Amino acid sequence: MGSTRTAWHVLLVALLSQRGSPRFEVRSEVPLSAEPLRADYLLLRKSAESSEPAGTLRRLWDLLPSEAIVEFKSIGRPYRRRNLDRLYSYLLLYFADTPERLEQRSDLCGVLLVPSRTRSLDADAAALGLEWHDLGDGYWRLRGAAFALIVAEIDPVAEAEDDDLLRLFGHGEARTREARRWLAQQLGAEEMAMEMQDLEGFDEVVRKLLATLPPEQVLAAYTPAQVLAAYTPAQVLAAYAPEQRVAGLPPEQRMAGLPPEQRVAGLPPEQVLLALPDDALRALSDAYLETLSAETRAVIRARIGR
């Protein structure tokens, strides 16, 4: 486990390989995780206390000791089996490597942020022998481990604290202009946008923003692919004036889906006549054709050959 490998480590693996049980394979310097051991966030309590209240997850901060390791599970990448074990392993490793700052285990806790509790999370907590204690408004404490574990469910917390920005990270939708502006500002910041655009979940963030904006603003600011990802065709059409909806379309596409009476509504009688199929025009008598204008009569005679 140590970061320093000595000559004795090399000798011991030789001893175990040569004289250990033949029923076991011996491997050395083996990575214990397919992913790098890197927590999502580390919260460090500042030495100077502030009286200014928190603006988000307002009840969480008073539950924390001097340091906390935070794992966040999003809608696009939700809680998966044994994620709780991973968080607990982070706490153990971090505590073992920071004796100069953390004197006792109560100085450190783990925080799990999830949109909502899931069956896999409940199953993992039960397998670890942990008990759920309801702190109210979407906050939970898991008891039974060597370190305190706090679970915050984003959906109920956002509702209880009426936190519109936090709703963006759960299943809810932003309700205020402030939340829409905040999300747009984050995506509009060049440095942050460059950091996010190649990461998993970026399309989800963009869709979240598009879903908070009126259709006409979306159509003016984003690509057609982004627009269609967030809106139904009916919503997109609702943002356009009728003449804008059909601009550039060939006649057959403009008329597709319309009942016959709507296709000819508002047309002069002779133009309605020209919309008839050739077989219907051939049934017209010569006497009737003579009553039509010279232009209309010429078009019909050219189509029916008489």
C-alpha cells in the first residue's frame, strides 16, 4: 500500500512465488482500480468563519467536519453498484495519507450527491451494514461506518430549499430567469465551455439549457441539431411565422399533410381548376373551356392535348 517500494518488496514476491501455496498466483504492484483514485471534490473548512449563509445545499455545510470528500452522481451517469464502497475507500486512503491535518476520523466525512436514492444505493448501504437516518428535506446520514457519511438527494433538497440552480442538477427544470441566465453564463464562458465540451454529459447540459429557453431564443442561438434535441417539431414551428415555416420548401413539401380543402383554400376558381388531375380536366367540355380566360385555357389544353 505504501508509495515507496523497497528491495524487501522484491524479495518477498520472490519468496511468495517460489514457496507459497501452488493454489495461488502471486502478482506484484497491481493497480487496485480500473479508474484513477481521484475524488470528485474535496471540501476544506476555512480557518476564518463567515456569517454569510450558503446559497445552495444550505443545510449541508453545518453537517460537515473540517474536511469532506464529495462524490457526485448525475442523471446521465447515475449511481452504480459499489460506488458507495469506492467513496468509503477514498476516505480510508485520504485519512491514512493526511496524519498531519486529520488527527481523528471525526475530522473527515464522505458526502454522496445523487438526484435521488436508488435501489442499488440502498442495497450497497445494507451490504455495508449501514443504517439510514433521515435528517429531513432530502438529507440523510448513514451510520455504522468508521467515517460519517452524508447523502443529499438533489431533487427533494432543491424543492425543500426552493433552489432553482440546484434543480438543474437533478430531474427538475429551471423555473426562474436567474437559473437560466446562470447556466447560459457558464456555457458562455470560453474557458469553462472548452473544459466541458469533450466530456461525457456535455450534450445533456446543452439540452438542459435549451429546454429552459423560449423556442425563438433557441432558434436564434443554436444549431438545428441542438434545437431538435430539445424541442418537438411542433414547438419549433410555433416559434416561426407561417411564411417562415414554409420558406424554401418545394411546393409538394408545403402541401404535404394538408387536407384537399386547405390546399385550395383562398385560391381563385380558375386556379382551383388547375389543381385538378389531368383525368378530371379531360372530362370538361369544350364549351366550358371556352368560358375560361385565355391563359387558363391554354394551360389546360396543353395538359390534356386538345
